[in-house]
Amino acid sequence: MTEPIPPGYKRTEIGIIPEDWEVKRLGDVGEITGAGVDKKIRKNEIRVRLLNYMDIYKKDFLYNKEINFWTTTPQEKIEQCSVKKGDVFFTPSSEMQTDIAHSAVAMEDMPGVVYSYHIVRFRLKENWDLKFRTYIFKTRDFLKQAETYAEGSGKRYVISLKKFREFEIYYPPDIEEQRAIARVLSDFDRLIEALDELIEKKKMIKKGTMQELLTGKKRLPGFTGEWVRKRLGEVVDIVGGGTPDTKNPKYWGGEINWFTPTEIGKSKYVSESERKITDEGLKHSSAKILPIGSILFTSRATIGEVAILRKEATTNQGFQSLIPKNIDNEFLYYLLIIIKRKFITKANGSTFLEITPSVIKDIELSLPPTLEEQHAIARVLSDMDAEIEALEQKKEKYEMMKKGAMELLLTGKVRLKNYKVGDEENVVEE
């Protein structure tokens, strides 16, 4: 059954869009060029700054002061590969088909800057709002075209200039509507950037607090007495991991969590692993079941990553996990983070670095004289973690809302009327 067309909309080959919107190919609304400048320094060439692939990949907006890579190029290339206000740059290649055609817009003229041969420049012939140029190329439909047009063998995918010119783009020709859309999305960006700054500030405060509280430089109210020196082996039991035969299906797909080092370091707590082993697999490996509250400690290659276990589990041989005896496990978790360097400097190995249980046992710790003080320090740091996590969740919420707003506004499913700063959430809820 054909989808009905709402009043004020029209059916096109790419779907139903507002009646007054345009559908054009990129090659018809602007000039697509490649053949940029390489990174080689040559005599008798002019020294210039180079706009690189990663500048585009990481950013939405490009500013002159942020371009700091230097190279040389002939005089004729300086104008040919110039960067001017409003230019849109794309990444035309990637190792993954789904990670291609990232874009960013030059927000000002950049004299003395040229673009790299690893990126593509799109210079508009039409007058589009400056910020709108950034957002319009990040819709699901546009990126899906990029994925379709990308050609490659599996190791590297590339979109040719010819294919870039064939990209279809639909958009409001009215620059005032473009500006209204860009204002909404820019307001989301401002909210997200403000949260980013606050999160970084809170992380720096936490880092300083850890250095003070975990070294005894600052004491919490009500606690006194000299800190004591102990070896790590005195306060924990150390348990290594193991791997059942990977070719035996009877050992895999069970219910026992089996962690690898790549799963550690992303969060304070872990409970569910990516792979699981069976009871039979446990019997036929050197792995041991670790109780809840154990600290998973990576001892091979990536040394000193830690996480607290919230569910019984086992690990592969990349761990020497710690089972606390007479020490608060959260206090130890934070302490291990600030003394990580001690473990790295004692690691050895030719194929990969590794730290042995005997070395781990001998690592010296400075500890508060009572478990109560350890608990108190851990609570302070845990509260700081909770505050940071709440801010990160809020940021994630706004990122999702911005993504939803983009899909509504940049496809014309929602049209803006009398938008005011602060109405961002209402746009998403319409």
C-alpha cells in the first residue's frame, strides 16, 4: 500500500519531503575536488599548514588557529587547494564501509592553509547557511549513500570524486529555514559542550582528591594515626586465569563469565563478560572462580587495568586478580589506579610485557590504620564517580536528542515555527 502524502509534501525518488524543498546532486550545487597536498617537505617549495584527515574526522567546525601541521607545496597548489569560509571537507576513505564520509566545515577563510590529498573539498555554488552545511551531511540517508557508494576489498574503502558528485541531497532552499534548523542543533551542541567541560572539570577535581586522600596528604575529619606500610600480598590473595581449549565446543557457551583484558578499564564495575565457559571448560583450564568483590587486574600486555567484580566469574591468563582479605576493595581499586606506574616499571617480557604474582605480592602500599578510614575515603571517591556518571548520562541523553532532532529537521518531517533558544526538547517531542 502506497504511503499517503501529507498536505504540503511531495513524493520523490528518495521519499516524501516538503513540497518546497529541493532535491539535487552534490555535483549540481557545488564543486567537488581532490588532488590535495601531501606531507612531504621539499626544498624550493612554500611552507604551508595542512588540513588533515583527522581534523575532519574529529570535528564539525574548522578554525584557522586549530590547524598546526606544516608541510610544503608549489605556489600553484596554494590557490588550487585553498581553504575558504564555507568549504565542506569529507573523508573519502576508511577501513570500514560504515565509517566513511565524515564532514566538517571551514568557519573562516584560512590563508596559508591547504587541504590534504587524503580528503575531498566541496565548494558550494549556492548560498547556504554556514552551520547548516555541517549538519545536512550527517543525516542517516546521506551516510547510507556513502556506505553504498564506497568501493573496496575489505581492507580499505574509497568513494571516488565521480561518486561524490552523484550523492543526492534534499534541503530547504530558504536560508532562513536553514538558519532556524542550524540554531536548534547548535543549541544542542552548546549544551553538550558545556557538559563536556563540566565533566572534565569534575574528573580533574577527582584526580586531585585521589592524590590527596590515597596518599595521606589530606585526612578526612575524625581520622588520625600514622599510616602503615604493607605489601600487597599481605592484604590480598592473588589468582591467575586460564583458557579452555578454544577448539572444543563443550567448553564454551555456558553460564560462567570469562573475562579478557579488552573488557577491563572501561568502567569501575563489571559483571557480564562477552564470552562464557561451561563447567566442563572450567575443569579443563587453570582458571578459578573469583568471588564477588574481587578486583580483576590485568597483568599481561595492558598492565594495571582494574575493575571490581559484581558477579562470580573467571578470566583468561591475562590477569592476576586480587581477592581482598583485610582491605576495603573499593579503596584498593582507587589506590591501584594511582600506583599503576609501579606495576608497569616492574614488568618484563620479550613478546609482551608481563608482571608475575611474586612481583605483585611485593608491591608496597601505604594504608590508613583502620578499615573505617579506608571505607570513608572510598565513599568520597565513589560519590564523585556517581556525580560524573550522572553528568555523562545527561550528556548522552542530549546527544541522543540531538540525533533525533537532526533526523526530524533535516528530513523535513518537522518544520520549525517561531523557534526560541531553550525549546530544543520540544522540537524532539513534536
